[in-house]
Amino acid sequence: PRPHIALQYLQRVRWIIANSHRFAGIFTNSNHVRDRLCAAGVAPKHVEVLHYFCSFDVPGEPAPPAKPPYVLFVGRFREYKGIIDFVECIARLPKAVRGVMIGDVNPETAGHIMGKAKALGCDERLELRPWTSRAEVHDAISRASLTVFPSIWDEPFGLVGLESQTLGVPVVGYDTGGIRDWLLDGVTGYCVPARDRVGLAAAAERVLADTELRAEMGRCGMERSAALFTRSGHLSRLLARYQEACCPT
């Protein structure tokens, strides 16, 4: 949607590919990005996956979900982020379930989203919120019954999903990009084929309808985040690789 930005990315990637042999290593944030770089010509030996970490701490216990329950979307209000897919998901869920969307809302996008919601009969169950503080985002995620991650483009990683599972909230998302690096299908949530709006809603309803399943998925997500996606673990690996590059044996 922004050609000048796309051109900058293209020039940067071309430079990286042409000069990759000059680096001790290249970090990517997911296996998906690593595979894309290698397919473009970067030697696999130069590429290593270093996942993002979650800035939220893993809580001792997940927060109790809000009542009435709500399903959450956090991200840019853009078509490629699956905003309409989210609205259709809410429309297919039981009428007791609300939808909350947090992002860069403006009058144009709000009108587009709410117009679609009205056509589907779920506008009274959908709330749009502007970007807010990290503390308020933390609270909104932690009180959600479920986070839906409906991006229809190949997300490099998907940090919002990781933040959700760190706080004990299951995630249902489209199986795109690097999502499977943090989302274990059937364990911490569900991966659904991209653009399968019916499947997305069915997976969301499966989690919402089973309190024990939701709690178990939340616990598994917290354990996985504590084991693999901590700030200390990320920095330890990062510093070790820099030390190896600067002081090779």
C-alpha cells in the first residue's frame, strides 16, 4: 500500500543478499523468515533464528476472563491484518460473546468495520478502541477469553499472539508466516488455514465453549513462553553470538 516503503525494503533486502557473505551471521525472528532469506539466495550457514521475546512477565496465575466474555484483536486496522475476518468471526460466535479491537482506528476505518459488523448483525457486540498504553494493552489481553490473530499476509512472527499466550490467553490464528514458531496447534491454541473464516470461528467457539480446554491451553502457553521466549534468554543468545563474532576462537 506504500510503494516508497516497499522500494526501501526491496533495496535493503537486495543489499543483504549481495553482502551476506561479509557477515558472521544474520538473525531472523522466525523459521519462516529464515526460509525466505535462504530461498532468495542467502547461504543457510549464515542465517540463525533468534525469536523475539515477550516484554510481559509470565504471571503466577492467569487473570480471570472478563464477564461478559470478549474476544480480542490487537493490531493495525488494515485489510491484510484480517480486520474483516475478525468481524465475521464475531458474527458467527454466540451472542453472549463480544469483540474488542485495539489499534490505529480512525473515522474511515471505523466506518468500514462497523458497517460490515452492522451488515452481519454484530455491531452492538463490537467495540473499537484506539492505541493505548502498554499497561492497558496488558490488561485488555489478560482479561480476554481468547485472542484472534487473523492476519492474511505472511506475518514474520506475530508478537501479539506471543504476548497473549504469555499471559495465559489462548490464540486462534491463520496459519501464515512465522506463527507456528510460537503457536502450537491444539496445545496453546489453534492454527487455521488462511482465509478460512468459517474454520476460524469454529476454532474460536471450540475454545470458548470448553472452560477446561481454555485453561489448559493458557497454562501451556505460559509454560512455553517461560521456556523459550524470555528477555534473558534472548539477550544471552544475542550477546554470545556477538562475542563469537568479535572474538572468534
